[in-house]
Amino acid sequence: MTVRSVVLGCGSYLPRQILTNAELATRVDTSDEWIVQRTGIRQRHIAAEGEFTSHLAINAARAALADAGLDAQAIDLIVLATSTPDNTFPATAVAVQHGLGINHGAAFDLQAVCSGFVFALATADNFLRTGAYKRALVIGAETFSRILDWNDRGTCVLFGDGAGAVVLEAQDQPGKSGDRGVLTTHLRSDGRHKSKLYVDGGPSSTQTVGHLRMEGREVFKHAVGMITDVIVDAFNATGLSAEDINWFVPHQANKRIIDASAHKLHIAPQKVVLTVDRHGNTSAASIPLALSVAVRDGRIKRGDLVLLEAMGGGFTWGSAVLRW
């Protein structure tokens, strides 16, 4: 027998305010046509004044717990992926823990930018498989609207706010490719690429929050190759192939990157879950948001093989394969 981290539930939360491309075009020199053609994004959600990353995360966590049919007290580990914490410290995860009424176990933040959810999933999976914890909330939550330069049309049109979460439980499985749960994860990073995607502030360097800065062409140039490399690693580790995958749930950054990656990997377009048009790039929240959409509309069902991938600032990138 092998211990696997099995998904019991999935949930999400989006702020009520929607910002369309047409509305953005009244603020900066852009257009709906320009944004859609280059990114596939049509709208994004923006957190309200006084609505923090922790609030989004708590709502997503509650939805995931409800989907799992569990009380919050059943959770003994919270791993929250975010680049936009409520405070420098303490971790936003402890605010989520408190908001859910949990006062046992451990809660901490993880920072890998847009790859955050995959990194958090891998981290929780390792804790569960060792027996250190029994059930985990893995959350991706962001309020990227708070770190955007709203005069920079190259970045402000790309990002949005939101949160998604999954509940994982350590379960004994036969130890074969037909097991439910996380089958493999692969994580990478390369700090040489920091200047291509970063925030120009921080407590130690500038004592400010700063704004997001990106060399879009450079990010695009590296993305497809890095993404496909870790997916090939996942296939090699499991003996699976693109044909075996039921659903490909990529980080929702740019439709052109997603399409190019799927094409290079020979993943059929009908297997790709796309939400970037509705959510924009929600960084660490994008994959669990997309998972939640596909679960709610009936596409992802128990027993389906799901492939996740993401790439973010740093650069960081990673993949995961799990059976729902």
C-alpha cells in the first residue's frame, strides 16, 4: 500500500466587482481587441476596498470544505500560496486558520508567485505522505490589483483577484497508476530570470510594497519550454502520456501560452480547461479557480486524470498529476 494525498473537495471565491476590457480602455491606452488578441482575457475580478487576500482565501476554503462534506476542525494543515499577503507577517494562512475557527495544527504561507499552488500542493502532499498531518487545505489566493501600476498597460490588463482551494486527505492506496490522489509533482526554479518578472519593492530593499514589472516577450519566450519540460518529467515518472490525461488545467496567464504548450505536448484542445477569459491571471489562485469551474460544470469527475502546470516570477515552474 502507498499513502496518497486524495482530493476530497474543491472550492473558489471571486470578488463581486468585474473590470472589463472596455472599462480598462477608459483608463489606459488599450482596447478590448488588443487585449483579447494578445492574451485571451476579456474581464477580471477586483477585490473591494477592505477586502483582503485572507477574506478571499477563507471564502474559498469554506467552499472547499462544504464540497468535501467536512467541518473545518477536520483540517490540521493549511498551506496558502500567495504573493499578496495581508501583512508582511504574520502569515496570511494563520488569519485563514483563525477565520475558520481552527486552533490546532499548522498554517503557513508559501511564495512561488504564479507557480504557488503547484508548489503548495507538492508541499502539502509531502507532509501528508509522511504521516505528519492527516488533512490539508491547499489554497491559492491573490489580490494582485494591489500591486499593479494602473498606468502600465503592459501589466495592468493581465491580472485579477480571486482564490481557490482544495481539501486533501492522506489515504492508503494500492500504489499503482490507478490510485486516486497526487501521483507525482515536479518543481523547478532559476533565479537568473528575476528581472523578467518581479515586484520592485519589499520590506528589506525599499520598505515599500512596490509594483509588478514584467518583460512580457521574455516571459513568453521561456514559458512554453519550461512548462513542457516539467510535464515531460511527470509523464516519465508515471509512465503516462498526453493520451492518458483527461484534463489539462494550466496556470491561466495567457491563452497563447496555454495553446502553444498544449500543442507541443499533443494534448487535445478539448481537454484544456480555460478560464483566463473570465478571470485574467490570478497568479497562485488561477489553477484552483479553474479546477473549481471544471468540477462544478461536471467536466472533472472522480477517477479522471488531471494534469496541472504553472510558471511564475523567479522564474519558478512546476507540474502535478493527480487522479480526482
